[in-house]
Amino acid sequence: MHFQQYGSHCRMWVPPENRDPVLLHHPTRRSVGYFGAVRLRDGRFLYRRETERFGAQTFFDFLRQFSRANRATRRRMVLILDNASYHHARLHRPWRETHAKRISLEFLPAYSPELNPIERVWKFTRRRCLHNHYFPQLERVIETVEWEFAAWARHSESLRRLCAII
């Protein structure tokens, strides 16, 4: 997920006879990217900020971080992923195969973000932290988002319910 410096959804009332206004973003807007996962058993949130582009190496680093964070549980882990090419990369195929008994990667059909529970978390984060706020520096976006993520790092009942499959 990418959170942008200059932009958030805003809601406004516009008379029906008027055309909706077009809000242009600053041409030099910047963004910060995150990988994230929620442990459904207790709602614990694990995230990793990416300063580079998302790719096979950055995803592989997140997979290893995820595996280390859940090593003590001794339970089988299932990651629900979209079909981004770096999720299937040859770079981490040997690692995935050796850890297949503990970690299962489940891929969603193309163009179906509504089926991915983490998308709800990103939307919830935008709504709670970034909605209708102006951030003059990218560092303020990072501080705001990671403050919320830190609160979710131990336990979050709201995340657990948000991501639960009913």
C-alpha cells in the first residue's frame, strides 16, 4: 500500500445542478509504501515500510520478517495475496518451498481487491489517520501512520474483526 503526501479522499456536498469539482494534486507529491499482515487469532498487525519500489527482494524481506515474528506460534500461517508478479518471483521460490509446511501463500483472482482483508486495513488507516488532513512533509504522513500501526502491533480487536472471514 502507498500513502501519499498530498492527497486524501474528501467528502463534500455539491449541489446536484453543479458539476463535481476537480481537485488537482501537487505535481511533486511523494508517497511511502508498506507491506502489512494481520494475525487473525489476536489482531496483531505486522508491517514493514519500503523506501524503495515494491519488488521481489522487498517482498522476500517481508516474508522472512513475517516468518520470524510468528516462529514461536508453531502454527501454520496463510498469507492472502494479490497476483503481483513479485509475489511469484523466482528469487524466493526455494525459500517458499522449504517453508511450505509452515507458510502457505494463497493468491486471489485478478482484479478482486475486495476479497483481500488487508485492503480493509489500508482503507481503515486512511480513514482514521489521513482523511481530510494536509501533510506538508512526507515525514508527517509516516509519523501519523506508524503511530497508528504501533498501537496495533500488540493486539487490536478492531483489526481482528475487520479482517475476520465470516
